[in-house]
Amino acid sequence: MHKGVIVAAGLAAAVVAAIPAARAGASDTAAPFTVAVYGDAPYGTKPTDMAEFNATPAFIASINADPDVAEVIHVGDIHSGKQFCTEAYDRSIYQLWTAYTKPLVYTPGDNEWTDCHKSGEGGGTYNPTTGQINYVLDSSGQPVDYAGGNPLANLALVRSIFFAEPGQTLGSGTMEVTSQADVYDPHHQTDAQFVENVIWVQGGVVFVTINVPGGSNNDADPWYGTPSASAPQQQEAARRTSADLRWLRDAFDLARTMDAPGIVVVTQADMWDLDNKTPDHLTNYEPIVSVLASRTAAFGGPVLLFTGDSHVYRSDNPLVQAAPCTGDNGVCTYDAWNSHPYYDVPNFHRIVVHGSTFPLEWLKLTVDPAINVPASETAFGPFSWERMPQP
């Protein structure tokens, strides 16, 4: 396979050729394995609040100490929306994560790039009188945030720190993942920039991450509060969403080619969370929800989606009206289906991992490719999960 380009026939053959676990096919499907999933952490209530950050080494040690865990997934948001976007902070998270003795896969969240323009994160505010941005400044009169909070610059920074080598996982240990930067359709050359979108196969199960930030409606809130979104912002959202959709479709094609026992999709955005706004705030997620629904229905097997973003644990199927739900703090009192109505896809399940508050928590996902159990609060198809709050 020529790295960097795939044939028009699609990704499936290229990934099967690239990943040993995919080539192994059914022979690799017998052994159960375990994955630690978490996100929206470490959070702070203000720029100087480092309590969760300081508690993270012990949190990492607790995951390392579990002999069952094969790898770790972080669903994004490495700081809160009340903390600044600085290069020093991003690098400090990278250094924290070097303590993992398991491979770590990370998908970026809105707080580390799309929302960096907001004044609460150290960005700035549009001044309608001058037509300029009033940046949040430090004591020396310089913008607090990296590049003044510019989202594109901050995404480039995140890529340079956490995705310096395409297909390379974080932490220690090795796990083969395939990056969209290495395997993309030559008809869509800009897809090569999405190094953070990855696919890997384990136990025959296909895992896929796509960069879908929450909070700002897939990057629809005008940067710095300007009257309308700028051309660079509109281009960013359009290109990334298109690349995400192609990557997602290719992951489903791969799963069907392999006759996979299940698919795990990872995003940061909780695409059903209104976040105290009106339903139209979710409009920019609809193309992704639509493809998830149609491809899940066509696949026919179990599809599990992990997200963060809304912070509070939730386990449900938002693609079925009035589906049973388990969650914290009354979060299941509304029907998530109403956020993107008209779907009826029973072979789908969504988990919002708990984050943002003490106690720090991770989800212990066990995958047994040899089983296929009915959906419940804690299991679905080959998947079962247990919440692991830390003391």
C-alpha cells in the first residue's frame, strides 16, 4: 500500500492490508480484552485550579495497576471551559500521559481548540465599535492564549504535540492504529491533515475516532463572538465534517468487509445534548448523526458510541424513541431522541463517560467478541462496562 493515498475502491482493503489484526480476521476474535475510557479531565473551576491535574498521576496509576486493561481512550477536553489554552498546559498534559504503561488513543475536545477563542478560556471578545478583537491579556500585556485563542492555530498546536507521528499512540506500549493522514482518498487531499482521526482493529472489533468537538455545535459558534462566522471558520467546519464522514463510512465499510462482531465509535461531542440552548444548536451534528444511523442500520451488528462533552454519565440508545436510559442527576428525564428525531435504529448504543468533577472516574469496557448479548444498562452485543470512580 502506498502510504498517504488509497484507491478509489475505499479504505477497507487498505486497512485490512495495513493492520495485522485485520488481516488475522476471525482467528483473532476469541480472546476478550479490556479498554479504559474517560474524558473531560482534568478540569478546573478557574485558570489556577489545578486540583484535578494534581490528582491525575494517581488516577493514571490506578488504570496502570489494573492488569485487565489493554489500552486507554480519552474522549477529549483536557481542561475545562474556564481554563486558558496555552502551549505550556498542553505540553504538561502530554507529559502526564507519558506515565501510562498502556497505549493511549485521544480525540481532541472543544476546550482545547474550537472554544479557545472564548474570553472565558482566555481568548477574546469582538468589539463592535472598533471591529477588532479585545484579547484577554496577561500581566505583560500579551494575549493569554496561544495565538490569541485562534482555533485553527490551537488545533495545529494540539496536532503537533499529541499527533506528531501519524498512527503513533500516546503513553507507552505499542498498538497499531491507522491515521487518516496516512490513508485517505486522493480525491480529497485536505483529508490528509486529520491526523487525529484513527482506526484500529482488536479482536475483530473495529474502533474509529473522529474529530467532532462539542460545546460549540461542531464549531458553529462565531469565533470571538463576531456577528457571523468568518470564512476560515466556515471552511474549517465544512472540511472537517466532510473528512469525518468519509472516515466514518470507511470504518463501517471495513467492519462489513471483515464481518466484524461490533464497532466502537469515539467522538468528543455529545450530539444529543442541548446544553441549555435551543434544538437548532444541534443542527451541525445532524450529518454525522444521519450517517451513524444509516450505516449502523446497514451494518446490522452492535455499534457502541463513546462521547464526553456533557460530563454526566449516561447509557442509552438515542436513535430509538423513548429508549431506556441510565444516568446521573436526573439526566435521563428527557428523551434524547427528540434532539434528532425520526430515527429507529435498535442496534446502536451511546455512553457518555462521566467527567469534569471529583471523584475522577473511568469506564472499564470489556469486549468479548465471542458473545452477542441483548442491550441492557451495562452490556450490549460483545460489550460490557463498569464505572470505576476513584477514591
